Amino acid sequence: MIYSKISGTGAFIPSIKKENQDFLNEDFLNDDGTPFSSENDVIIEKFKGITGIEERRYAKPEHTSSDLAYFAAQKAIENAQINPEELDYIILAHNFGDVRTGSIQSDILPSLATRVKHRLKIENPNCVAYDILFGCPGWIEGVIQAQAFIKAGIAKKCLVIGAETLSRVVDKHDRDSMIYSDGAGACIVEATSEKDTGILSHASQTWTKEEAYFLFYGKSFDTSKKNDTRYIKMYGRKIYEFAITNVPKAMKTALDKSGVAIDEVKKIFIHQANEKMDEAIIKRFYRLYKKPVPEGIMPMSIYKLGNSSVATVPTLLDLVLKEKIENQEVHKGEVILLASVGAGMNINAIVYRY
């Protein structure tokens, strides 16, 4: 029996720090272009209370998403102590491609995975590199795909990366722009014969009947702008209700498939989208088992790093595994959950024994 384990992780956290107070002079508008009745300090305080975000990180002007991906990939390869030439797949999750500073164009030719393979100087043509577009759950879905390749016997080592520069695709007149950030996280998924270890089970869903356009590309809230530039937009309340209703059920599906009892779960690494939403998801998840939420079950990084989409879960995992978040660690043999929700609307979860 072939199993799949994460043998190394890496993350790249950009050095440019943008604090909440840096938005005090922004001209926030309603979606119809009218000004808010509240002052910016009030808007920012309410924003912090809901999302938990105090600051976020932005990439340097000279860096793109594929650059961040490469930096994280280097660290994961080093951590796993493997030869890059041994990689069978490079799977890179993103949503907007390489958007250069000052540009309104997304560049995905060649694919970002191809760019990373090129930067890593991998000569092996049998190392297949491709991108995955799956909203914020893209990195987790990439790990699920890597496991499928390994289980099928066509791969032994895969590099899975999540990278994004959301700061390049936000409308500065939209207060939701304060949520988004840049970053990258990566891991090596390897075949192992060690029984009952690594990925134990998973679940994935795509909801599209009413939910497909909860996240979308839309015009700036500044109606005086006549160009056709589009920015990331969302129906926040709809996403919140969708997530707290459906993510706990998907997590339960994955856990029940694994045969692992809820009491065995020691950590839940959930997409860092919104602190209040994540807390509600975890509370409802445990309610499905008629259990209270254990203290310290959910590590958080959103308050310092913001929402970097596909990069949040792998970055958080890397930080905890390397003991860079206070009072959060994972020990050998412990069961953890990885879960995410995002544009699509997509949901996924992995049950993993470390």
C-alpha cells in the first residue's frame, strides 16, 4: 500500500508591512460610488473587529507571484532534503497569474509552474509543471492531486505551491481591499510505505448553482473612472453564510472517511480568510459531533499576514511546523485537518497524520 506524506514545507512572507493605520487616508466608497458616512478610523476599527487583521504583507514592486512561489519552493525542497531533479510534478495554485506592479494585465504565458521549474534549473523533462485555478482552496487541491498521482503509481515526489499577489488586483476604493495580502507557501508530497501516516482522507466540493459569482471581477467603486479595469470583488455576507454552513459539513465528510475520531484531531489549519468566520466554522464543525471546541485547536496568522488566498494554509502550516507561532506545535503521530473555502465556490479538506 502506497501512502502520501508531506516531507518538507517552505513559505515566503514578503517584507513590506502594511498596517491598518496606513489606510486612514484612503477614499473608501460604497459600490454605487457614494462616500461612506463613517470616518476611516471607524471603518478600520470595525474591519479589525470582524476580520482580526491588524496588518498584512505586500510583495516588493520587483517581485511577482511566480517569484514568491520560487522562493517558497526553494525552502520546501531544502527542508525535505531532496534533489529537485527527482520531482515528478510541480503543481502551482494561484488565481491571477503574474501581475506586475503598475500593470492591469495578468501574465500566465508560460504557466507559473513552468517559470518556477525554470528558476529551479530542473532539466528533467519528465517533471511535469502545471497551474491550478481553484480559488483559495487551490493549494489543498494541489496536495490532493499530488496524492492521487502517487497513489496511481505515476509519481513519487511532487512539489505543491500556493502563491498570490492580491495587492495588485484590489480596488483601493473598496474597503474589502484591506483584507488581501501577498505571500507563498509550498510543500513536498512524497510516497511512503509507512502505514497509517500522511494523507488519510480528503473531501472536495464545487458549488455553482447560486454561488459561482460570490467572488468575481468587477469595476472600481470610483464611478468617475472610465477605463475597463477590473478588480477582485466579493459578496461578503453571502460568502460568510455559505462558509459557516457548508465547510463544517465537508470537514466532517473528510474526517468520517478517515475513521479517525474527532477527539484525535489536534490542530485544524483553516484558510485565513476572516477570523470571525473561521471561529464560526470550527464551532459548527465540533457541534456536528456534539463536542466543545478544544482550546488552541486553530492556529491563526491572519492578524499579522492578512488573507493571501492559496498561500494562507501552506504558510500557516510551515510556521507551526517550524514552531514560529507561540504555543502552537504539531507532534509526530498527531492528526491534523487542513481546510479551505473560496472562489468557485470551492471547499476542500484533508485529514492528515503527521
